Amino acid sequence: MNKTEIIEIGTGYTSIPAKVGAATEIVVEELTRASMEKGLDVVIFDISDPHRSSNDLPITEVPMPEMISGKVGYSLGVFHKMKRVWYSLSLARHLARHIRKNKSYILHFHNQYNFFFFRMLTRASRKKNVRLYYTNHTYTWSLPWDQIKSIVRKRYFMESWSMKKADLVFVLNENTVHNLNTYLNIESSRIRLIPNGVNTSVYHKLPEDDQTVAVLRDQLKIAGRRAFFHTGTVCDRKNQLEIIRYLTPVFLTEPDLIFLYAGAIKEPEYFAAIEEYCKQNNIEQNVRYLGELPPGKALNTYYNLAEAFLFFSKSEGFSLSMLEALSSGLPVLLSKNLEMSFIREKQNGILLFGQQEEFLSLLKENILCRDRQRELSGQAACFIQKNYSWGTIVDKYFPSES
């Protein structure tokens, strides 16, 4: 008897493997790898890319003009929307051609456009042996309903429809479960709460004598300096400016400390405000923007050269970068405003803070104290290895297929 074929569907935003820190594409890649290691029958349908990074993934390309497929942007402008529609139309045709009557399928979607056009354009007879799964990656759905109901109506009406039509909906946090169940009337039996995972073979704690960290320190000209790190899209939601404000008193008393941050600049005016703040407070030598770092081994080295990962986001679905940092043995100083179930677990390498005074106290007593920092580092790496590797998470997605 044939196994059920699982088709992981790339969003078309950027090709897989992602050359940029595109969280959804990273999830598709890692979920596929973990499924393959479990012996599941899995393939990826993804946007065509003549410059795709070298990989061993089972990818079926959906043809698109190179001038369209290769363009990546963070703005939801007209071009970006047209690209999503064009890719989704082509994707629907190629998926329909791929499906055979004598085999069962799971189509796992990660984008509202992709699901909407496949579901609307594919004949019912083609879908008889197909289960449609949808993962909601959008942080918006984790916010209080009164704050998002108008946004959902204007920007996520296709996602609402897609989740209502899906056989199963996967979500990343408890707040999203509540919103879908209460306000979209999606039955609890069709909603699964599943966190993101992390590739622990890529993001891991390096030996203290590993030379890649020393080489990177030399390249950055920070040898002998203790560093804090953050990576994420540079924008108000990620709240990098507040990190720097909280750190300012520390820089003034310990000028050898440095904050390194990386990520695509989504809001240029916000980035300009960060630079102006650093200039006005004479801490330009303590704050350095690294640009956009590609995911993988090199990013793991950045995690390993730091003393702590600082995470002040105003809202999140389920942060991949925080998982990567912890997996790399990097303690996390995390704002209490973020609602994530696993932060309530003990000995996980996470330090929760509210106001600046509490932050500074935790920093001094736990991060700048070398023995305590090493203890937290070990806790972080062990916690992720045990609970959040993709090998563990994939069983939550496809338990009956394993």
C-alpha cells in the first residue's frame, strides 16, 4: 500500500533553502528534512529559482519568470501581491497535475494566497483523496481580537477563509487558538497548537576553543569585548531601539560592552531613529548594525560569540531566532509582554524582565557574572535539544503518518 505523500508548499516569497532569514521558508525546509529522517514520503513544491542554493531537498519547481521569482521584498505593495497571485495560480495547476487517483495526499500550506487559489480552482474530483493542512504563521492573530478584527477583515480575509476550509489548522500560540475558535468559529478538533522547532545540528553550542568565534571577533574588531546579540527584521514591532535604550546606562559605565544586531531593514525611518539615538547619547561605539545575515552555520557563530540574546518584541507568533539562540547555548533576556507557553518552564536559559531596573539587575547578576552565564548557557542548549528539535516537532504535525 502506498504511503500518504506529504507535499510541503513554499510560499513563493523566496526560494528554499532561504537565502535570507525568512521564517516560514525555514520552517518548510526543516519540517521537510525532519519528515524525511522519519521515513515519511515528502516533497516540496516551490517557486522556480535558477540560483537556488545547493541542497539535497526533494523540490518540484513551479515555473515563474526569473525577474519575478528572484525579487524579494518586505513591502506588501502591488508587485509583491501580483507575484503571490501569479505563483499561486501556477502552483494550483501544477499541484492538480501531480495528484493521482490511486494515492492519498496531505497538502501542507503556509500562505493564504497559495491555499485560496488551489482550493478555489481545483475540481472537487481532484481533491477526493487530499487532506488540506494550513499553518498560521502570522503574529497578528496572537493579538487581542479588538485590536485585529479590522485588520483581519481588510488584509487576512483570505486567511480566514483558508483556515475555515482546511481539514487541520496548525497554530503557534495559545492566543491564536482562542481567536480562531471564538471569533472564526473553527472547531477545537480542527486546531492543533504546535510550536516551531530548531535544527539543533546547525544551531548548537561551539567548544570554547573553536577558532571560528575568534576569527569572527577579529573580523568585527571586537576581540576582548563582551557582546549582546539580536537578530530580526529592523522595525518598531521588533523593538530594537528599546533594547538600546535599556542598555545605555550599562554602556556608560562599561564602555567595552557592545550590542550587535542584524536583520533586514523593513522600516528605514525606524533604523534612522536608532542611529540618531546612538549619536545623541554618544554610544555609537557600543552599537553596531551587521546587515542581514543568512541563516545557517555562520549565524550560529554569531550566537556563540555573544553573552546573551536580547528579545524585546512587542508581539510574536513563535520566534525562530529565540529558539536558535537558546539552541546555540545563548541565554535570552525576554520581555514579559510576550505570551509563549514554554517560557513558563524551568531551567530553560530564559530570564524574564519587566521594566528597565529589573532588566539591568538580571543583566548584572546573571549575564555579566561569568559563572552564572555559563550555567544558563548549558541550561538553554539542553532544554532545546530535549524539547524543540525538529525531530520532536514533526511528530506533532504528522503523528498518524509516522
